Amino acid sequence: MSKFNFILPIQVRYGDLDAQWHVNNTKFLNYVEQGRFAYIMNLGLFDGKSFLDLGLIVADVHMAYLAPIELGQNIQVAVRVAHIGNKSMRFEYEIQDSDTGQAIATAETVMVSFDYHTHTSKPVPDEWRKKISAFEGTEF
């Protein structure tokens, strides 16, 4: 994957571990979600006050597990928006070892712009498109 402009450190918690003493595969998705939420908050796309106003819903998820994560390992999740369509955006992620830069997992989500009050999809707001384009350094 190419350069990411947003990276969030993640703390591995005891409760993230499974019986084999590595992070359970389901927790990887939590890390991606945590990174995406931080990205959205960092760009000012959501004020964090009412989830009914979040404006995005997950439509599709893909995850590739490349290596295990162990307790005490320093990790981070890199996040970017790779594509914006009319009503959806494709986020790409890389969970990395913070010390070595090794890719531990890669993921992709398709997020649909969504109105939780009417339960309908909606166009990606122009303000979001502008802010994400400026942040990512590409025109969407």
C-alpha cells in the first residue's frame, strides 16, 4: 500500500487476546473501526455527539491477516480514503507494527453515506469530499 496520511496508535489489551495468547481475529476489525472513527473525527466530519448524525454505515469489509499480534506489541492502524463515489467511500487500512513498520493486516471497507433518521442512503456531502480531498492530497 502507498502512503497513509493518518496513523493511530493502538494499545493491545489483555481482553483482546484469545486462548493462543495472540490478538483474536475479531479484534483486528475493532482496530480498523477505531482508526476509521479517529480519521473521521480528525477531519471534522463528525462531532462525536450523536451517532444518529454519524452519516456512514458499513456496506462491505475485507481483511487480510498477515501476522499475529501479541500482548505488549506496539501497533498502529493507518487509514485513508482511496475512493469516493456518489453515495459511498472506500477506506483502506494497514495495521502495522509501530517499531518495525511491518504490515500485520490490510483491510478495506466500503462505507455508504447514510441518513440514520430516514434509514436511507444519501450522496456523500460536498464538504466531506472537499475535506478528504485536501487531506489525502487528491481530488475526489
